[in-house]
Amino acid sequence: MSTETSSARHQVVVIGSGFGGLFGTKALRRTDVDVTMVAKTTHHLFQPLLYQVATGILSEGEIAPPTREVLSSQKNVQVLLGEVTGIDLQKRVVTSHVLGREHVHPYDSLIVAAGAGQSYFGNDQFAEYAPGMKSIDDALELRGRIFGAFEMAELGAKRGDNVDHLLTFVVVGAGPTGVEMAGQIAELAHRTLKRDFRAINTRTARVVLLDAAPQVLPPFGAKLGDWTARELEKLGVEVQLGAMVTDVDERGLEVKYKDGRVERLNTVTKIWAAGVQASSLGQTLAEQTGAPLDRAGRIGVNPDLTLPGHPEVFVVGDMIALDNLPGVAQVAIQGAKYAAKEIDNRLKGKPAQAPFRYFDKGSMAIISRFRAVAMVGRLRLTGVTAWLMWLAVHLVYITGFKNRVTAVLHWFVSFLGRGRSERTTTEQQIFARAALSRLRGGATDLVSAPGAYDTARQVLDESRRHELEVQALEEARLTDSGARGVKHPASS
Ligand SMILES: Cc1cc2nc3c(=O)[nH]c(=O)nc-3n(C[C@H](O)[C@H](O)[C@H](O)COP(=O)(O)OP(=O)(O)OC[C@H]3O[C@@H](n4cnc5c(N)ncnc54)[C@H](O)[C@@H]3O)c2cc1C
């Protein structure tokens, strides 16, 4: 275990390097504090573009720059890798782990921005066959599975097999992510890949978008939802509403429709884009404060985003349940900036701010190239105008100038041409998650325990030195005695 030494300066610990974590940390750049950012990945992830990584438009680096690089010029920040496993509100310490090693970070103020993961509504076993869309690992695995399914179909068709299950792609969840994924897979099948295969016609691929809800994109309202469903159907996507997934296995899924029908869809490629579950750190905080948790595991916070009884702890972004705020990037960004400002005010002896108020800058979802929907205030936009707006907004928010430049180049390739610059997939991308989850302790099982590592290193140093000395002396003796290369008569 290692404990960070505390200094006289006010210590702020930030958990998470997503929208909340990054923007909160940046907002503290001029405040007289030391900031320690602890996050379980070394990158800042721009989740809204994950589907473009999964479908070969962008590379993972373009949407996930190293947090350390992004913050390199901010001198009051130290970026540390670690999965936070404990927060002790009484002792004011955060505990994190990396490959079995424990690290402890004391704080005076804490910003918790650990976000949310995928929810399988109590059926976590579905995850084995239907990956979600929350991380770079997810996107690369899906890329491997999607392009891999076409490869397997080509092989099967060459042998004369039925390959319908390989050419059927099912996306579960008709929110923005599901719509974007379904639209992109349809574009892949109908445009990008249509000339690349010999035994299959990729244009016959079946893309199904399922949702238990009665409409597509519920947060966008009925009108935009209906427009989106029609546009998806024009693209060749089958939209099935009132369709609840009741079981998932390697070869397909079972769907129960509103009228009571139960059907099985045979498909090897299933994508889970339904439901979110807030970080389990919410539960840790709720147990210590009595703050309520909603069904998605989001924690109820005070109007100033602090925890009941703990004004030094702020929770922001996807983890909070406050005034029905949506789980979108702007809620996390604005909340984190608010928390940073509050810390700054307190240190300067200024009065507290008014309660946190979210300013809704609008929402948008892309359906395919040149088709999107957008809501800005009372304005409702569809088609090319919304698509251009989407393009401009995402370009502004992608982190880093070089990423913006390369993203634009890749968009040219995919939207004006019919290519995809990032179609590389590997076997590991598809199978590594399942392999790691079968190890009892995941990746930790693959490395020696921290103590063993230290001992092994010392033993190795001394024994290896002795071995090298003996070897060198023997080499020299052989040369000096002229014995090298001379055959001993007994061995002939
Ligand atoms: C596929 C997808 C598409 C989306 N599209 C849009 C969109 O178009 N527009 C929009 O506004 N919003 C969109 N969102 C939602 C938006 O990305 C989130 O609302 C936003 O990321 C929330 O920010 P956050 O800081 O709360 O969490 P996140 O950005 O998820 O960050 C959480 C951070 O915490 C870290 N973390 C988690 N647990 C731990 C732990 N135990 N220890 C250490 N670190 C931890 C994670 O690694 C990550 O760095 C999308 C989300 C997804 C998944």
C-alpha cells in the first residue's frame, strides 16, 4: 500500500477522467490547490463518438487522448491511474487499486465523477454475448465482431452454408447510441462493404433495431422520433418497437412483443445499447451518508451537488439524481465547473453560489451521413441541417487540435467517399474480454502479487549477477587457455 504524503496546500481529489473529471480539473487550474486525478483509464473518453470507432470511421486515439497529455501544462495536477475501490468520508481518503496494488489519496475536497456503465436490467449474463457501448474496449470488440461476422459469412457462403445468422445484426435500445449504431451498420452493409466480398452480397444483411419502448429516441419527442424511425427504415433498418429482449445467447436472442408473441432472432452480432447503471461508488457514498439511490444507482445530492452532511464532497455527471437532469455530457461539464468554482470561492472566503442550474444547450443524434435530428430550445431540426450542426458541435468538443484535424480527414473519407479508415480488427479484440472475465481476479491474475514482485526482483538481481560473473569467467578461461573450438578426444 502506498499513501500520498499530504502538503500544506488544499488537496482536491478528482475521481474520473471523463467529462466531469476533466472539466472539473481544468476549472481548478488557477485555484491555489493541488489536484490529484484518479481514473481507471489513462485516457479521456469522448463517448458520443464511440460508435464511429466501432464501425471503422475513427481510430480509438482520436476520441480518447491521454489525460496526462491533455493536462500536461496544468502544473497543479497529478494524474494517476487507478480504480477507486473505496471512499472513506470520515477519514477523508480515497483508496484505489492497480493490478493488486493499493494506493491511498487523502483529500480536503473531493469531486466524484465516475460516470455510469451499461445496465442489463439485472441480466448481466447477457453481456457475454451482447457487448455494451461504454468504453474503448467495447468499441473495439464490437468493431471486431461486426467486421468479423461478414468474414465468417463469406467463408460459410463459400461452403454453401446458410449464413443468415451471420448477416443479421441486432441493436438493442433505440436511444441515440442504438440509432447511431443501427444506421452505421446499415451504411457499412449497403455502401462501404458492397464491393469487397465475393460469396456474399452484403446488401442483403438484416439490421434490426429493437426497443421495449413504443418510440425511437424518446427524449427527442414523438415528432423527431417518428421521423428518425422512417429514415432508418429508408436505410434498410428494421425498427421493432414494443419488443423486449428476454434472453440472449451466443447464437441469438429471444424477443417478447407487446401482443404476447415470443420470437427468436438468430444472430451472432448483438449490440446492447439499452440502459445505464451509475458507478457503484454511488452506493459507497449512499451507505455512508444515507443519501437516496434511484433504480439506476444514481445518488441524490444537495442542490449545490454536495453530499448530505459532507459539504467537501461533490458528485457530478451521470452519477447524480437531481431534478431529472439527463445523463449527457453538458450536465457533467457544467456540474464539474460549478463544483470547482465552489471550491475556489470557499478558499477565497467568497459566499456560496446559488444552487446548481443546468443550461440545456440542445441535443442531437445522427442517423447516417447527411441525416440527423437536433433540438435546440424550441427549434427542431432534421436532415442535412441537423447533420451539419452535429458535425460542427462534435468538432468543437473533440479534445485536442490534432485529433480534430484527423477526425475531419476520416469524416471526409467516410461521408464523402464510401471508405472506412479504421477497419483493422484482431482476434484479441473479440475474445480478450471473455478470457479476462473467466480469470478469477481478471487482469490481476496475470501478474504476480505486489510483494512477490519486490522479492522476486531482489532475488533475481543477486542470483543473476552471480550467474553472469561465472559465465563471463568461464568464457575468459576458455579463450585464455586456448580451449575454445578444440574438440576433446573423449567426445569424438
Ligand atoms: C455511446 C454513448 C454516446 C453518448 N452520446 C452522447 C451525446 O451525443 N451527447 C451527450 O451530451 N452525451 C452523450 N453521452 C453521455 C455522456 O457521454 C455522459 O453523460 C458523460 O460522459 C458523463 O460524464 P461523467 O463525467 O459523469 O462520466 P464519464 O464521462 O463516463 O466519466 C467517468 C470516468 O470515471 C472513470 N471511472 C469510473 N469508475 C471509476 C472508478 N471506480 N475509479 C476510477 N475511475 C473510474 C471512468 O474511467 C471515466 O474516466 C453518450 C454516452 C455514451 C456511452
